Amino acid sequence: MASRKVRRNRALIILLVVLGLATWGFVSCSNAAQDSGLGGAFAPALPDPPHAADLTLDQLAHSPIAELPDPAWVKDTAQKTGIPERALTAYAGVAIGLSVVKPDCHLSWNTLAGIGWVESHHGTIFGGKILPDGNMSEPIFGIPLDGTNNTQALPDFDDGNFDGTAEFDRAVGPMQIVPPTWAAWHSDGNNDGNEDGQNIDDSVLAAGRYLCFSGGNLSTVQGWQDAIFSYNQVPQYMQDVADKANEYARAAPVATSN
């Protein structure tokens, strides 16, 4: 059972968001930036990766995101971009799923991959890797957000239940999600009944839902910048994500949905 502090903090989050009833529902957890100060940082939306035709909401409700992308496309794109196949499967699967439940968002797989690279080098930042089931070979935790090392102080939100420490919050998993954000956007991308920030499917789905709400239409410069700025309020971060996302877009094979 969650502690009184965690229950209180979750209640405060609920006052600010409308929590969805299903995995693919959408909620709000942060105000998007109005002026990023980086007019040139942008990664245009790409066509959705190949997937089963006529994908429905009912199919999504019963389909792990790893089953959504075409395996041949994943293999080819992984070879051309250098993105590990298991990470790319999650990025592409979330982009496909959100294109059905939130078609006006236009969140592309390469934007998710750009974030995944900057945050954890696709789960390999500390010498680990993503296992076939989507879990990490070694848990990934960021540094304590205590106001040092160019961080903004983020006092403990969750009694250490999500990030393993009750002193200051720290980011968790391959997409480096902080406890308050996970409390609002926790997701079960692999449909195993466990919402796990250390799992690539769960963490990418949570990140994707958060980006879509924060940015609105990510096919526009403003929408894309609002989304990325909500994820990390450092201007250079936005540029780094854009650079990597565009690098992946240039390297990837042309894809059109069936």
C-alpha cells in the first residue's frame, strides 16, 4: 500500500490531470513551454512505420506495442540507423498506437528515438541493454535531482517507491521519467499487468502520451518544441533531440502504412 505522502501527492496530481481509464487514454501533467528560444530545433513527423491495416482501438487494447510494427521494417531500419531492434520496436509501436488513438498528435518514432538516445543511449548508457522482454539487464537511475550538477532540485515525491530513494527524486528507466510524471502517465505498454518504468514498452508509451498532450500537434514547429521542452527544460536538450531524430530520419528507409 502506498504511504500517506504518496497518496497525498497522487491526489495533488489528480487535481491537475484527468486520468484515463485505459492504457491508451490521455492525461495532462505539465504546461507546455510557450517560448523555447530555439526556433530552428525541429524534427518533422514521418509516415507511420508499416503495420497491420485497419488497426482498431479494440485491437490496440489487447495488443502489446511490440507486436504492432512490421518486423521486417524494424530489422531494416535498425540496421540503417544503429538503433537496437528492441528499442526501435517500442518507439515504432508507440508511434503506431498513438496514430490511432490520437491521430492529431503526429508523434513520430524518430522523435521518440531521439529522446531515447539522449536519455540513455537506448538503454545502454551504463553498459546494460534491453532484454527481449523489454526489461533492462540492469536498472537505470539518473543522478539525484538535488540542485547540484546543473540540476533543478526536485524533492522526494514518492517515498522512493518508483526511483528507489526517498531523499530527492531521480529519473528512472530508458526514457528517464521522474516520479511525478510517472504518477500521471504510468503505462502498461506490454500488457503484462505491471506498469514498470524500467521496461522499454511501458516507459516509451508513458513518454509518448505525455509528449502528445504537452505538444498537441507535433507536426508543427511550435507543437514539437512545446512537447520536447515539457520533457526537459534545457534548450540544448531540444537541439540534441532534434539532431538525433533528424539523423535517424535521414538514415531510415522510406515507410508508408499499409
